[in-house]
Amino acid sequence: MRAVWRGSMAIGLVTIGVRAYAATKDHDFRFHHVHRADAGRIRYRRECEACGDEIDFADVTRGYELPDGRIVLMEQSDFDTLPSPSDRTMQVMRFVPVGDVPPLYFQRGYYLEPDDNAVQPYTLLRLAMERTRRLAIVKISMRRRETLAAVQPRGDVLVLHTMQWPDEILPVDFPFLGREVTVRPQELAAATALVTSMAADFRPGEFTDDYQRALGELIDAKADAAQEPPIPVQRDGETALDLLEALRLSVERARLDDL
């Protein structure tokens, strides 16, 4: 595995060097838009809706639309003026009871591996968190964005879960919440009996994605009729995209994604 983040976990005056690795992956099949007649990939132009011209990545920037429809243009130099936490420090804010954080807050998970010289303090922290049944609420900068996250033990390792910020959690406002509902004791007893009859320990291996399994079987069944990818047509006036140009475009794309 390749580390997606490397730095230190700061707890007061104590720092623990760690590396973060993706703990999950998407098992969905990925499809491309292609031309039904010849299986050619569909290419989309970066076209300006105002002037109709095709735009180079170098001429693309970010814009924020105000409520009145005006656009605020934002350049990289503008983002560079913003306060940015170190992207190499994970700051522990506090330790909270494990059950205090609703699952709604959690996003992606990452395994934390200690540096060679940090195994002892890493293990000490993990054991202390297990004993106190608490998790760490941290701030971490990933991909130039400050992120709220939680760190908690899972077996012999620490796992970091990125989290939603509090203002990103939408309030619940269903009409039925203000309605008085009468529940008879015998109805509650029957519902409780149903839940109890289906109670079991969570065993992840018992659950499968039947849709993706069936989709894989369908792809295998149609594989014999798969078409060879066509050779892209080079239009008059176009030059083949050389390696340096491809690399340049990739750098520009990554720069825009990080804004």
C-alpha cells in the first residue's frame, strides 16, 4: 500500500510519527461513456458557455457564484493568502467517549502505521484509549483542506476516520416529529420480540453486494463479444498529444482539484 499522508500526531508536547493508508476501497465496476457504433471513448470539450471557445487548462480557474448571480474569480494566489495548518501535523484536540460521536459524522477510514521510532508511544496511546474507552478528536490537513477526524483503536492499530464538520450535518425537520403517536403495550412487546428474534452479532462476511456480483457475471458473459478499442482519429490541424503535454495537463488538473 502507498501512504496517502505522512506526518505526526501531536498530543500536547508528545508527537508520534505516523503514516496513513486507505482502509477501504470501492468494489463497484467502473464504466466509460463510449460510442455505441464503434466503442470509441466519448471526449468532452472544455467549452466556455459565454464565448463558445474551447479552453486550455491554463485558462481555467475557480469561480464562486454569489446569490445575485455574479461570479467571484479565485486565483491560486488568493488561496495562498489563507491561513493553512501544517499538512504534516495531526493535532489532537481532546479525547471523548466512544459513543459520543454519532455515525452520521464519519466519512472515510485510514489505517495509521507508526514510524519505526514511534512504535512504543503509538502502542501506549492505543492501550490508553482502549482502557478509557475514548477516541481522539483531531484536526488534520489533507489535500490542502483542514478536516475534522476521529482516531480510535481497531485491534492492534489506530484508525483515522475523517468527519463532517458540525455545520455540514443537516437538521431533521419531518412533519411527523410533532405528531402525537399512541403505542399500545402489546404492540411494543410484539415489535421488541421481532427485533430480538433477528438479533445477532455483526459478521461482515455474511453480507454481499448481490447487484455487483450479478453485474460481474453479466460482464463475463458478454466478454467474448467485446470490441477492440479503436484508434483515435486525428483531425486536421491537431497534433498528437505528446508525453510532456500529457504530463502538463495532468499537473494542471491536479492543481485545480486541490483548489
